[in-house]
Amino acid sequence: MCPNFGYSITGLDPDRTSIASGRDVRCSPKQAREVCHAIKGMIIEDAKSYLDSVILQKQAVPFKRYNKKQAHRKGLDRFKWDAGRYPVKASQAVLNILQNAENNAEFKGLDLDRVRVIHAAIARGRKVKKYIPRAFGRSSPYFKTLTHIEIVLEEE
């Protein structure tokens, strides 16, 4: 039974695919978008090892859309890019959802050696609005945007 929020991808074969999503995740939507874009198309073991190295800040994530004033990072030659960062919090969130999708694939009986990430997408969630009191009776907004992340795996 599917949840009532739905997914952004349709027309999947339920016997060959596995899906997982995280709703209202507390990480940056811009950084999560770049992480999802980097792991799309990878085999699941490669994606997990890549995200682990990003969390340990050994491998950078190429920032292709949100890259104004981004410094160049080494190791982005395989992505054919130069600007990047190490989004640790977003990588941990995507890794948790990727492990959930892997567990769903294992439960369905898919061969985990031939499972590939075919869809990894984010959407902005709701905004948590808080305010910080300042001097002279004023206040400053302290907003946090939540993120919806969804990952689809397919057996080749």
C-alpha cells in the first residue's frame, strides 16, 4: 500500500524496483539536491562507499547548480567538474534513505549486486519558522527549510 504523499516517478515495475523516501528531513535542500545528483546512476555499493567518503570529507560532491563562489576541490575529475563541497549532513540523510531502499530491495528478493540507483530526487518541504529576540524589542527570523528525499533502485 502506497502512502498518500506519492512519488515524483511513476510507471515502475514493482517486481524489479525498490523505493524509499524520507519526509521532512532536517538538511539543506540545495545540498541534498547536489548529493542526489551525484549518486544517480551508481551501483548501490559504489553509492554507499561514495557517501561514506563524503561524510569523512575524503571525497567532494560536485556542486553544479548552487555553485556561486564555490572553491575548486580535488577528486572531481570523474564528474568532469571542478567546484564542490563536503555536505556531511545531507550525505548522512541520503545514506540513511539509501540503506532503507536497499533493505526494501532485499526484502523483495532483488539481487543486491545488480541494483542501481535510477532515481534520486528532492523537494522542498515545509518551513520551520522561529525567531531570535534581539535588542530594543526586535526579533530576527531563524527559518529552517525541511527536505523530502526519495530514492528508487532498480535491478538490472
